[in-house]
Amino acid sequence: MFSSKVKDRLFSTFLLLSLFPILFICFLFYKEAKEAIFEQYKSNSESQLKMADARLSLFLRTVQDEVNHLAEHPLLRADERNLEVLRPLFSQKQYQDMVGNIHLIRSDRSIASLYPEKGWTGGEDSISFTRESFEQSSNNIWALSRTDAEGNPRSIYIAQRVRDNDDKPISLLLVEIRLDSLSKWIRTSYSKEQDNLMVINQTGKIFLQTRGNQIGKQIQEIENWDIVRSIVSSQSTTSVFTYRLEGKTYYAVYYVSPFSGSGYLEWIGADEINKRLERLQLILFITICLVVGFSAYVAHRFSRWIGQPIYRLVSATDSLLRGDFSIRVPIEGMDEIKLLEKKFNRMAGQMQTLIEREREYMQESLDQIVRSFYLAVEMKDPYTAGHTERVTAYALILYDYLDEKTRDQFSRDDLRYASLMHDIGKVAIPDQVLLKAGKLTNEEYEKMKQHSSIGANIVEQIASLAHVSPGVRHHHERWDGKGYPDQLKGEEISLFGRIIAVADTFDAMTTTRSYRKALTFDQAYEEIVKCAGTQFDPKIVNVFQQAYQERHLKEKAQSIPRAIALEKAPEQTKQAR
């Protein structure tokens, strides 16, 4: 008889042989999915840091421009001494939450301030400043920190000299920036999970921090941050590292701004990353349990399939010894292996489903970043509310009507992202221009035209979206070369820009504005067809005609609630703001 020990050994051998490759494949899939999660965290963090850098640089340049403009005011150039006359002038400032007091230090050491403040009463010889560096390529930002005993490490001052009519310096204008409030403002662009941000200038001083109370300190003063200090000292362009603090593990991304040389450090607790792995670990655990159970069943059947032929062979040998030469043994195949292969493929399918889910999560994260961009514009400009999504809907309809060869040049998602972000540059346009009720002056219109290039520069900072920036930059270019910002002509204009230009203009003409009433859809359609070959690409206009005549585009437009004025508006083909 075939012994029980031999059967058990065969069962154990086949079980181990089946488990080892399956568990190894599971480990590889888990490792790949885990790396995808960390790569997505790194990519998101770099995008967040670049956006924070762009936002901070834009804020400092805007405040510096305002200070420069204020220093040219006739009252300051005339050395006005009446504080009651100067106070209304000092009160006219943007970014109320971030800007604190305003001081005017005259050559005779007297000081005029927006409101009284200790240490700024005038005549002090102990007031001293040091310059903060925020730009490598130019000296446009003149930022000072007060270094005497009365100085506040949580404030910096944007400065400009005031000169009299003979161009001689007579005073120094200082506008206080509250770093605590500036940190909170920068933090608004972050998600709840990723809002630990620290900005460190080239001297090692902590300039901003979204959490904690270490603003104004030197990085060398912070205990238990040895690895952080070493990363900051190395001045690497981008570094990803882990460190432990107070018994907890943190993941961090360090990014050096190419504009200011300042370092941007973002960190997140390991628990936050582990939460994203919990679902992956659960699915993997269930899969392994199913695989182990199935492998035990297969190994048992396989050991029996091998053992029975051997037992029959031994029995046949015994029969031969007894003289029965007529005994025969059947020949068995290996069909059972196919069942194992099917089960393995099923397991691989489950792991593939898991990877696809993680990719969908990454896609959703990118969609959230894009949505936060255009929602920021909608909150600033009431006209833009709804405009972005309507333009995107029209552009995607035009994409669906393109021929297959043209559609192969870029994906539908690429056009969607470009359309959703085509007006993001309006966040940098002053409110008095963007929200003006009537028609813009020539000077205001020139400022408004800058939104396309500003928006493209912002999008280019996001690595995963940089390839769609031409659509943002070119959506106001004209086929005849009379558009902006680059006066491109014909097919020099990106296909993104040519499609968005038609969709943007159609929505602009069918939307009521403060300075003109909306056209009907049919009137707007006729105007766009009329401008083929001058303002618009004739091929795109042909696609627009087909989509409109087949009512797909018109029905989409009619499904969006809005008030439509029937009167014909003047200058209706002029490009929209």
C-alpha cells in the first residue's frame, strides 16, 4: 500500500510549489501599487509646492508694485506732514488680511504711521533693518526685516524710497506684511491631508509655516530636525525623504524655487499614507486567503492524481509477482493544471483591477487640482461662474466631431483640462479691471490680455498638465495673426487654442454682460461662420457648423439655464474677456 507519509509529503510539496510563485506575484503587484501611491504623493506635493511658490511670488510682486505706485503719490513727493491727510492715502491697500501697518520714515528721523505702534514713534536711532532675498533673477522685491530689539520676527516690510520733485530721496516707505496671515492664505490652496508647509529662505530663516509657531526662527534652532537641516543645507533642487520626530514617521518633499532660491518643505505623517494603503492591504489579504485555500485544494487533488497512478503501479507489480501478467495501468493526462492556470488568471485580474482603481484615484486627484484652479477664478469673477464649464462642454462636442486623424493628436481629457483652465490667468488681473462694469479702456484691455500668458505660465508649473498649456496661452490668438499674446497666424496656433477660441467666443456672445446684451444662439452661430478664415480656423468652423446643424451643440447650449437677449449687440465678434 502507498504509505500515508508519502501522500502527506506529496501534498506538502505540491502546496509549497504552487504557493511560492503566487505569493511572489502578489508581493510584486503590492509593491508596484505601493510605489504608485508614493509616486502620486510626490507628484501632488511637487505640484502643490510649485503652486505655492507661484502664489507667493505673485503676491510679493503685487505688493511691491503697489508700494512703488504709492511712493510716487504727489502728497508723499511733496513731503506732506499732516497725518490726517496721509492716513486715507495709507488705508487704500489690497490684501487687507496680510498687510499690517504702514510707516513713512523721513530723513529727519520722524515717522508717520497708519496707526500708532510701539517702537515707531519717531526719532529712534536704534531702528535697523536687514534685506531679505526673494528673487535670484532680479532685484524687483525690496523686502526688509527689522533686526533691533523692537523688531517683530513675524513681520517683513516691503520698502521703496520716496523722492521729491528734484528726484532726491526724502523718506522711506515701509508696508508691513504679516507672515502669520500670509501663511494662512498660502494654506488655503492645500488639501486637509497635505497642509504642512514651511518656506525657508537662503539664509536658513523660516519665512512661512502653515502649522506651528516657528516663523522667524533659523532652521538651525529647531531641535530634532537634523535630517531636515541637512537637506536644506544641501540646496538640492528636489528631495524626497523620511524622518522620525517624537516617535512618529513623516514623509517629506523639499523643493527649491528657481525664482527665489527659497526652499519649500512639505511633510505628511506616515499614518496618512498608510490610510491609502489600507484598502490595498485588505484586498491583498483576502486574495491571499482565497489563493491559499485554493492551492491547498489543488495540491490535495494533485497529490492524489500523482499518488494513485503510483499505487496502481505498485499493485500491478504485486500482481506480476503473483503471476498475473495480464494486469495493465491506465495512462492519465494533466488537465487539472488548466484549472490552476484559470485560477491564477483570475487572481491576476483582481490585482489588475486594484491597479486600475489606484490609477482612477490619481486621475481624481488631478481633476481636483484642476477644479480648484478654475473655481478660484469663478470666485473672483462672477461672469466666469459657469462660463468655464460651458466652454468645456462646447469644446468637447467639437472634439467629438473631429476626424479620427485630428483626434489622435491629443486626448479628449487633454482638451478638457485645457478648457477648464483657459481663464486661470484671471486670478492675477486686478479687480478694478476684471470686474469693471462698463467697457475697458485701452490700458485696461492690455492688462486683461495678459491673462492668457499668465495662465499658461501657471499651468506649465504643473508637470502633469504642462503639455496642455498652449491651449491656455493661445485661446485668444486669431487665424489672421491679429490676436494675442504672440500674434500667431494659421496653424502656428495650437489646435487646443483654435478649438477653445470658437467655444469661448460662442459662449461669450450668448452670455449677457454689463456692457452689452447676449445674442441668440442662431445670431452667434452666424457671426462665427462669418469670421471663418479671419478670426477662426476654417476647419474648426466647419466642425462647429456640423455640430450646430445636427443640433448637438445647440441642444447642449439650450440645456444650460440663462437669460438670452434678442437684440444684436455691438462689436459682437470682438474677442471676449
